[in-house]
Amino acid sequence: MDLIESPSAMTSWARDQARAGKIIALVPTMGAFHEGHLCLMRHAAGLADRVVVSLFVNPLQFGPREDLARYPRNLPRDLELAAGAKVDLVFAPAVDAMYPQGSLTRVQVAELTDTLCGARRPGHFDGVTTVVAKLFNIVGPQVAVFGRKDLQQLAVIRRLTLDLNWAVEIIGHPIVREADGLAMSSRNIYLTPAGRCSALALHRVINFARQRAATGEADAAALTAEVRARLLMDPAVRVDYVSIVHQHRLVATPILTRDSVLALAVFIGTTRLIDNGLLLTEE
Ligand code: PAF
């Protein structure tokens, strides 16, 4: 497996692959790999001739009071894990290489970024779409794989790709969960053992809501209230939002449809966790 740190060297490598007729799949990441990332990488390997994983903790998408400084970083471990997951190349640029003159430009998707996490993390999605646009330009992939845990990110990137005519197929990979249901996340390592127990409420309420939907509850407001009440039964859980929205358009679906997804964000201590689940459709 190769490691490239310079954007121009990355583009040369990708152009050589394109000249040789190879299809490139890109898996954009911020590192701190867990089984969820490795699943995305292995899935990408089945879709393309070459898998490129970008590993870049993007400062543009962190707010001033967020965890940029303490975000977990361990390049040697990540390289070893990626090498075992059918990855051909890791692109791991330094911040100065990605933003050599700072960054005056933002790529912004309107409306879809005003809600859910976007409403709580101003500028976050502009940082995400700006770096993803740069990665698409640098790597030139035909396929890009993102996790469905970041429901809003996936919807925003799909729209970005559509609006800017990028010939990149965006693949949403199902959420990868621990055996007890906790959605895998690089931020889970911040949880104390007690906090980790509290975090299981997310998956529990998704299952509860799916069950209520399957047995006839179609009123999103009523279901949202029930889910919120269940989450608040644990005093360690602080609810950031509980919303039922259309999985792609992210607008409220007052009466459940097959596209209705329960989207959750909670704080356990200072750790913010998100999760989601379609209510009437198998994942
Ligand atoms: O999901 C992530 O890890 C990041 O938001 C992404 C897509 C790699 C952009 O920095």
C-alpha cells in the first residue's frame, strides 16, 4: 500500500491510474479507524480497481469550541489497518499542504445544511463540502463511499455532486454497529464505561420507533415525543435533537413515509453522538 502526502503527487498517481483505465474509489476519512471505516474500505474494493483512502482531520469543519485539538490521531496504526482492508493508497496531506495559503473559498450547499447538525454546528457543513470538493478535484474518483451514520453529510454530498455535475457515484454504506448496537464512531473512545452504557439508548430508541411504526404509529410528532421521553429517562443523556425527516431532502415528514428516518443527536457528558434509522424500510 502506498502513502502520498502531497496533493500534486496524489493527482499524478490518480491520472496514471485513469490512463491505465482503472476505476478509483475514494473513501474520505479523518482517520482514527475503527471497523466502520474498514467496512467502507472493503466495500469500496468491490466497486473499483483502486481504493484511495484520504486521511485528513479537516480544521475547516470544526467549530471554535469543538474537539479539533483532541481529535484522535494515530497514523502508523491507521496505515496498518488500511493495508489490511484492501486499500491501495492512503492520501494523508498535512494542513499546510491542503490549505497552503489558508482558505478563502467555501463550497456551500444551501437549505440541506440549515437543519439537524447544521443548525447546531454553524459552518460545519461548509467545511465538509469544501474539503470533499478539494478531494474530488485532487483524486478524481469515479466512486466515493460515505457512511450512512452521517445522514445529513451524505445527503449534502449527494446534492453537492449533483449540483456541480461531478461524475462521481456516491455510495452510502449502512451503519456499522458494535455487537450491542452502538454505532461505531471515532468519538466513542471519549465515553466513560458508564457513558458508553448510556449511549446504547440511541440504538434502543431507534428499534423502539421502528417497532411503533411497524405497528401503525404514523404520526411523526407523537413518535418524536415518545422517543425524546425515553431518551430523557437516563439523566446522563442530554438531547440535542430528535427529528423525523425525509432521508434525502431532510425536511420533516409529519406522516411517516418509506423515506422517513429518525435522526438523533445527544450529548453524553461532553461527547456528542449521532445515530439514525429508517422507520418503515429495511436498512
Ligand atoms: O465523515 C468524515 O469523516 C468527514 O466529515 C469527511 C467526509 C472525511 C470530510 O472531512
